[in-house]
Amino acid sequence: AVDVKGRRIRKSVYGSTKQQVQTRLRRLNEDTAGGICISPASTTVREFLTTWLDTYAKPRLKSRVLEEYRQTIGNHINPGLGHIRLKQLTAHAIQSWLNKKSESGLAAATVRNLFAILRTALRDAMRFEIISRDPTRAVRSPRVPRYTPRFLSASNAQTFLAECAGRRLGPLFAVTLALGLRIGEALALKWSAVNLETNTVAIVATLSRTKRKGFVFGEPKSKASRRVLDLPEIARQILARQWDAQAAERVVVGPAWEDHGLVFSTPVGTPLDHSNVTKEFKRTLKSAGLADMRLHDLRHTNASILVGQGVHLKVVQDLLGHSQISVTADTYAHIGKPQRQAAAASMDRALGVSVCPPASAAVGVSEGVKEGLDGPSADEFLQISWESLVSPLGIEPRTNRLRVCCSTN
């Protein structure tokens, strides 16, 4: 075996019994055969991370994510920690590096991401017994403020769709909103996945772009992200018109057209670049007179409208392709306040309790009483609600403690 510099490595194994030595020797041979034999005595963090990216990270990461890891390590981790020997890396050194990154003006989410990458690499090193301890366990990364998603109201969504009607990428934005797609899913959508006869569309791929490989079609984010969606009528009509519009473009371009089978493409059929799509989205928002937001917030808009219309969170989870319903609930539960209020009112009706008007209404009537108008005061409203509870349930009123009258029969 050789280290990251190509130097031959000699290692010895010891044990209290022959069987223990044989077990450790077998494990060492397996690690060496897998190309993961690294000598931590002289290997620096920079050298280890280079090997880690190619040996551990590459097989399990998407191309775009792997490229982001390389850039992050090269721009941030190696300049601060790369010179330290892997064996001598301490929690104090990592904490000091993180603090400097925070003080440099980097966003807390960015600093937390730097730490997450380093922690993943070092835990792999410990898992394969390259190091005996994980120095990141004692490190505290900065807290990241919870992001509150922005979304268009139903009326603003209609305004946005009206503006989309006159733009070349308008169909892309409209379908993304109507179906709640991730932008990578929308850009990867092919006509072979669209069935306008059954009004369905299959989400089976995502599109990203890297500096090394260019455009890359990959698997959706998770198993749950592979899904078949029923098309709302608005999406069906937009896709039908998009088919005709693209056919016209093919005629104009002629032999220069590159057929990738994409629903949304450049005027010559090639994949759309995410950054260019984002710029056009911002221009569309501005032209419609709407507040600035992220392109991904069209997905939030879709979910907020569905939840606001009373669609069950489990259904919304399936439509969005979330792996866990907790993600859906944590992000969109606040939108369902009217439904929760309706549920509370339903419980009151089932128990035979009259629904007390909200405090604001009670205050208004109370002020009316002061002006000589007929009607109960705020205290009387509370008494009415209390009295209605007393009679059917047998609870004695006006006591410091509630006592339920129960029959022994």
C-alpha cells in the first residue's frame, strides 16, 4: 500500500492472542485492497481530504454536490486546516477556525456547511480506523436562523401567471408552480414522461450543471421524489401549448435543433441553465410588480395554496415528494390555522357548546354597552360560554376547582 504521496507504507499489527492478530491483519489487508490505507502519522488534513473526496465521497455523492465539496474544501477548509497533520488535528483548532470564518462575515448557514463537510470526512476516517477519535465531537457550530419560506398568495399567483403568459420561459414557471416541482425536476422534465391523454406526468430525473461535466441528468433527491402527478387543468393546457410552441421553434431552427426530448429547453433544444432561468424569473416578478423571492419559492407557493384549500398534509407530502411528513408539517403547518380553528369549532359543536365570539368581537360589544347599546359585556360572553358547558356536562359553576357530578348507577 502507498500513502497519498505515493510512498510505500509498512504497518504492523499486534494483539493479545493469535486469533486477534489474524483478525486485525485480515482487516488491514481488506482496507489496503480497497485503497483506503492512509498513514495518519505524516498525512496532513489537505492530503487526507483529497483522498477522501475520490475514495469515499465520490461514489455516494451526485456530481454537482461533489463539485461543491471540492470547492468548499479548496476555498475554505484547506487554507485554514490543510497544513495540520491529521493525527494532530484538535477540537480547539477546528473551533478557532470556525470562529474566524464566522467573524469574516460568512453566513451562519455557510459556516455550518463547512463544518458538516469536515465532520463527515473525519467520521469516515475514524470509521475506517485511520484516526482513533473524532475531534469534531467537542466543536460547536454556529446556530442557523430558521428560514421562513416566502410564497405568493393565491391572488398574487394569478397575477404572476398572467405575466408568465407573455414570456418564453413563462410555461416553465407556471408548471413549476402548478405542480410544486423542484427546479432541477422541471428542467429535467422530458416529453416521454408527460401523458396528456391520462393527464399525468412522471418525475423521474433531475438536472444540474457542473464545471467538470457540464449538464448532468441524475436521480431525484430521494426515493419519495420519484412520483407520478396528476395534472391540474391549467398545467395540462400549458403543456399542450408548450408542445405546439416548441414544434414551431424546431421548424425555425431546422438542422441546428438538438433533440434532447426536453419539455423546457433553449431555442435550439439544449438544456436550460439554472442561473439564466433564475434571472428571467426575477425579471418576471419585477414586471408583475411582485416582491422578490427565490425560484424555489414557487414550490412553497404550491404547497401553501394546497394547504390553504384544506388539502391534507399527507397528500401535500406525496405531491411534493418529501421523504417524511415532518418536513411538510414543519414547513407549512402555520398555513393551516383556519383548518385548526374549524376543527376546534367542530369539537365545540359535537359537545353541544356554543361557540364564543373572538375576544375582539367581545371587546367591541362591551364598548357598545358603554355607549348605551343593548348586548352582553365581555364578562357576560364568558359567562354564556361557561353556562352552556355547565348544563350538559354537569359541572358545577363558580367554584375554584372543577367538580364533575358522576352517577354511581
